[in-house]
Amino acid sequence: MNNKALKCYIKTYGCQMNKADSERMFGLLHKINYIPTEKAEEADLLIANTCTIREGAADRVFSNLGRWKALKKKNPEIIIALGGCLGQERGSEIQKRMPFIDLVFGTHNMHRLAEFVENLKQKRQSFCELIEELPEDIPETPSFRQNFPCAWVNIIFGCNFNCTYCIVPSVRGREKSRNPKKIKEEIIELAEQGFKEITLLGQNVTAYGQDLNEKYALVNLLRDIHEIKGIERIRFLTGHPRFINKELINTIAELPKLCKFFHIPMQSGDDYILRKMARAYNSKYYLEMVEQIRNLIPNASITSDFIVGFPGETQEHFENTCKMIKEIEFASCITAMYSPRKNTQAAKWEENLELKIPEEEKKQRINIINQVVETTAENFAKKIYENTIQKILIEKINEEEPPFRGLGVLAFGRTDGGKICEIQNINIPIQLGDIIDVKIKDINAWKLTGNIV
């Protein structure tokens, strides 16, 4: 009997949820004797863990699948699988178009991946299996962690909001919270393995517990995790503004292990566009939320997401968004041009040429808003970090000789506020997971540079 391990390559697209899902896929496949590889050319199993939030993400998947087709032509024994959000949304259609894809699965039945692969190896007959919702009892799956000393931990799946531009509810389903006992057991195990930072994940992580019978919300979970020895930092994302309340802000201000970091997508700074997006808040509500955070945590890092070129967005609407970014002074923002998604209300509106924003106009707006974000992010960083000593969690150490002795980047990590910091001198022994004092000497919008004190 041949027990030689087989190799699996997973190409991950999209958000942190997908990155966490890929770790779970590796964990499931490990049980059937697959090990990860970073080279698609040497893999026995190729998996595209896909995103469908924008058309560009889907285009990248198709381009990559074309390259995998060439690999399969050379070696017909290779298994090619399509999973993730695009698999859930259009998997069967894509498999008909690309019959070299052996397996299609979705976001709701990923826990059966090992079973699917074993069946495929035995029967050698391609198939597609998609289900509409997660099972009532969310299956617990192992994870093969790849980012020591930091770990992703899913706590809630799906979203109950119905934003008019967003396809997430249809591919991820309605909100389902994981059992708090199972979450705590997972984090205790991570602490025992030496992990130092935990990021709690969900499409709407701040809604955690709303669907549980017991009265147990995100603040309760945060307090319980805070007591776990060995875990030094706790983050969560992504939160919806409607669930950022005083109790949550007070809890983050009070507990030292909770990072003073909030990722709260605003999407637009204009009230008309927010109504059209069905975001369930206006700019005044968002500003009051920011004021609450900064009153209690003055140096809190607040980051956000924005969409430009939404159907019907005028120049004035766009300028209101730019003004809002400047006023709030976000630590950073993820920006994107609006991309119509099938079966969403906004996609139907864009069919009206009077509402559709031309691509050139979208490109101009994204360039302008990115400049605004860069300027405000640098201003915020200088205000918070200039001439300071920051505690940096070491996430990577460069083992190679730097190009110029003493000037190369020898290690990097992050501040409590999530800012990347490159370290250019090391005068003490360090290892991954250490939290060390670093004197900040250079600052820009995207990163800090400093030396160990």
C-alpha cells in the first residue's frame, strides 16, 4: 500500500473569511494524507477558493483555471476543484463551460471536502454538489494554520442585511453563530500551540449571538476569550455600524488584550447613496459612532470600506464621501469601483443608462478617493505614532542577510492598531510571537519603520 503524501495547492481569492476557509480546507485534506504545496505545478489536487464580490475577482479565477487546464492536459490524474463564493453562486454553470473541473462545492458544504475528494478518486467521475444553507448544527472542522503567531477564528457565518449591491447573503446564507463553547475550545488549543493573536471573523461579526437562544453576544465572547492565558491580542472583523454600541466600545476600552482597532465599512459618505444601498444608517449616525469610540479610546484605529460609482452617484455624492473620509480621518480604507452583481437590486438599476456611471468616470473617482485616503491615513499615522515607542507583535523574521547590513528589513509585525511596522535593527534575540518595544522613525500612509529599543 502506498502511503506517500499527496500535494494540494489552494489559490485563495477575496476576504479574510476565504483565507480562514482555505486553512480549514487544508485541515480537512490533511486527514486524507494531503500536504500543502506552494507550487501549482507539483500538486495532485488544485483548489480555487473563490470570491464573487466583484466581477474582477471572478475574471481572475477564470484566468487561473485556464492555466490549470494546461497542467491537467500534461497530467490527467490531477484533480481540479472549484469552491468558495463563486462556486456557490455559479459553480454548475462554470463546470459546464469548463468540463475539466472535476469537483464543484460551495460555501455551505465545505465540511464534506475530504469525502468529495475520496469519492472522486475512487469513481473518477466529475460532479457538482451545492446546498442552499448551512446545516442547522454548524459542523466543526480542523484548520491547518499558516500564519503563526496569528490565527483566524470564524465565529459567525452569513449576513441578515440586504444591501442592494451585495451578493454575500445569497452565497453565504443568513447569519448563523458558532457555539461559544466550541469557539473557546478552539482558542484554548491555539494558545497551547503558542499563538498570540486571534482575529474573530464573520461577514457581520458584530451580530454574533443574535441567533443563539441564550443571551450571549460578542461582548460576552470577548470577555471570555480575554481570560484565556497565552493569547495576547484579540481583534474582530468585519463589523456593521448598526451593531457598534456603547457596551462594545466600553468593553474594548476596558480590556487590555482587545486591540483598539475597528474595521467598520461605511461604503458611502452621502445619505442619498446610503439609502439606495440599504445600509440602515446615515452619515450622522456613523459620525456619532466614531465620536463615541474616540471619546473613550482617543487613539483608536478606525478603518473602513468605500464603493465609488454606485448607480446614480453624482459628483456631489462622491465629493460628500471624500469630505467624510477627511473628517473622520480613517487609519486606512479599502476602496473599490462599483461592480454589478447578478440578482442584486443595484445591478438592475445600472441597466438604466441614466443611472450607470461610465467606467472612465469610475476610474477617475477611484484615483481621487485613493489619494484622499492616502493623505488622511498618513496624517492619522503621524498624529498617533510620531516620536513614539510602540509594542510590535513579531509576525515575520527575515532569515536572509539584508542587502545592506543594518539597513534591510530584518523583521516585521503590527501595532495594536493593526499598522504594519518594519524593523531595521535587531539588538536582542527575538522570535515569532514576541511583543517588543520599537522606536518609530519613519511613517507613511501604509507602514511604519523603526528600531528595537
